[in-house]
Amino acid sequence: MTVSPPSTGTAETTETSGNTGPSAGLAAPTSGSPATSDGAAGPPSGTATPSCAPSSESSTPRAGTAAPSDRPDTVDLYQKHIGSGRAVMGRVMGGMAEVRSEGVWIHTDDGRRFLDFGGYGVFIMGHRHPAVVEAVHRQIDTHPLASRVLLEPVAARAARALAAHTPPGLDYVHFVNSGAEATEAALKLARAHGLASVITTRSGFHGKTLGALSVTANATYQTPFQPLLPDVTQVAYDDPADLEQALAAHRDRACVIVEPVQGEGGVRIPRPGYLSQVRALCRAYGALLVVDEIQTGMGRLGTWWGVDAEGVRPDVLLVGKGLSGGVVPVAAMVATAEAYAPFSRDPYLHTSTFGASPIACAAALATVRAMEEEDTVARAAALGPRILTAVREVCAPYQGGLVREVRGRGLLIGIEFAEERAVGELLLELISRGVLVNNSLNSTRVLRLTPPAVVEDCALDLFLTTLDAALRGTADRLTV
């Protein structure tokens, strides 16, 4: 089926055929299944995947409408115990709180349902993939956390499964809890080799813990926490000449960290051959190459890893987001034997109480196996160009005015606008119509789409119809 953008309608009015499409087999609660009193999800399996047809409760007012008074005031709790800024954002979004999810859908505490094309790249398998949920339940019932004294077999099996899909030679896996922790592990590993200089790219994003923030080149996030790590050089992305100049100044003492596509940087796609040139330059100047695939890996770009397109083997590969299966946070640093040697020799050199926990590794193992069985990477490779083409068609009437460019690779798509304000307006417009997307932290004019590989054709039609209506609404307001 070719996905064509409908010319009219919204997520509230579109009818569907109920086609199960590529997400058939995803067992999940129906849209009417109750959540527990504290918002916990119901049973993980045994019920049908909900159709794309909106329920009678799914009609959403424009974001900013007050939440019903008979619900617990989550915004108030945020205000008192989590932070005023986040509370204000929640109020602007309409005050609803997400309490349940399955597949491509998120349900809120007021009975509404949202199509999730955001999630910051986590949900390549959708929410609560049943195979991952089952594996996690099984692990909880047997041994969720480890003593850290004895060997733990689930971590070993998960490491083997992941290494089977990394570029040849990247066989050593260090599991952590988040992408930022994976970055921290890589920076420490570089220092263990005596490589204390770090070269990063402008607009690159690698996390917000202190070390990771030092290589996340955005003054907005860095300035309040200065001084950060010393001897960090920023170079232009997709500019081998600029990189070579920095490497020449730090010969045999540098670590280079780079993304195959800059996600938070606004879906910036380098020219063909860029990663190969980076690899060659690192070899020539004795630098350790760290490729951050926390967002781009696990099939997001239509290949297992972004480096696969050019056959590049980094010294260190950072993995996260999709590795969770949409169930349990988990990330990893994967390295060659030579690069990993300091951590391999001394297992206490870099440790974490919860790193490589059995419950997280059970999720990672089940995710890799499910991706193999369902051919998730091939599905992403086929689905991505269809969505990109359709989004470009929907945006075409606004090209050269409201919309500057639509670009993407695989299931990572960015819509760049002529002005920053349009991103916020469109994001709120989409939310009010039942669709979730993301902004880009390092590129404020880019709206980012990271749809799951399990999205059904009817859900795609729903998204495109909604995007069409939301763009018209945004254009009307911005021209008033």
C-alpha cells in the first residue's frame, strides 16, 4: 500500500479499515481497558491491538485547556515536588498525564489516546512490545537485580546477542542505564588509554551528565555548569578538513565522538563518505573513534547502525534508546578488544550498581531477538522512505514559506521551518489533534519525527491527515 496524504480531515474524524498492517501480533490492551489507580498499565498481553479508529473519548481540545477537576492534579504535584518549569509545560500541553501505552498509542488519564511519532527515538518497536514485556515479567519473577558478586548469565547472553549485530570486531559490551552513561563510559575508556583530548561536533548531542555535557556542543545547556571537562574542541559537522586541523593539533592524544546523523541537531545528514573520512583521519592521527548511535542505531536509520551505510567500524559504539524495547531503560558501550582492554583487565575500573541489571538485560536480549524474528530493520528501511515522501507531499504547499526543508533517513525525519515559533505552534497543534512529536534540542527550528517500525498503514494515514490539518492551522495563525 502506498501511503498518500489525505487532503482534509484530522485525527478525530478519520475512519480506517482496521488493517493490522506490520504491527500484527502486538498484543496490548484495548483503548477501553482500565488503568490501575496509580496509572500503572493493565495486563501486558492477551488482548487485541487497538484499531486506528479513534474512540469516542479521543477528541482532544487545543493544548492549554484546563484538566478536568475530578482527576488528580498531576500538574500541582509537579509544581510542588518536581519543578515549576515542567509544571508550566504540562499545563500548556493541556494538563493531561500519560498512564498507559501499547504499540503506537499512548493513553492519558482523561481517556484520550495519542498517536506517538515522538518518544525521542526510543520506541522503534513501539510501546510495551509483548515479547519484551514477557521477558521482563519472567525476570522479575526470578531474579530482577544482581548481587554484583557472582556472574550473571542474562547480561552475558544479552551481550552476545547485541555483539552479533554490531560491526565486526566490536565484541565487548559494557551495559549501562542510559545513553549519557554510555557516553561517560566511552570518555573514561579514552582516558584509560591516555587520550585526554576530546573532539566533538557543533550541534552534536551526547547527553547532559557532566562529561557527556562537555561534548554536547550547546551553550544553552553548558554555560550554567562551567567549567566542564578541559581540552574539548568543537569542529564543524560534515567537515573533514576542520576535523583534520583539530586532529593535527592533538596527534596521538585525542578521542573523536560523532553521530552518523545528528538527531537533536535537527536531523542533519552528512554527505556520503563523511564517516569513512572520519575513520581514516582518526587512524592517521592516532585518535580513538567513538560513534554515538544512541538515537540512530537499532534500525532507526533503516540499517542496524548508521555506520553500516559506509561499512565503517568505530573503536567504540554507543547504543541506547531502542535497545530498551520500549520497556526498561538500558544502554551500552560496545568496543573492540583493543579499545576495551583497560576495562577488560580491571572489572572494577568503571562500575555501576544497576548497570547490566538482569531486568534491563532481559529487556535488551528480548529486543534483539524480537528484531531478528520480525525483521525490524528491513521494515524500517521500507517504511522510512514512504513516510518521508508522504510528509514532503503534505508540506509541499508551504515549501519556501513556512517550511524550509523536509529531510530524513529511515525512521528519523526532520521538518525545518523558516522560524522557530512555527515549531512550537505546530507541536501544540498536533498534540491538540492527538499526535505526539518532538522538537530538536540543538536545532530549535526543526520538528522531529521518530515513528515506530510497527506503525500500521491506517495509523500512517491518520498521522498524515492530522499533519495536513495542523500545518494549515499553524499557517493561518502565523499569518494573522
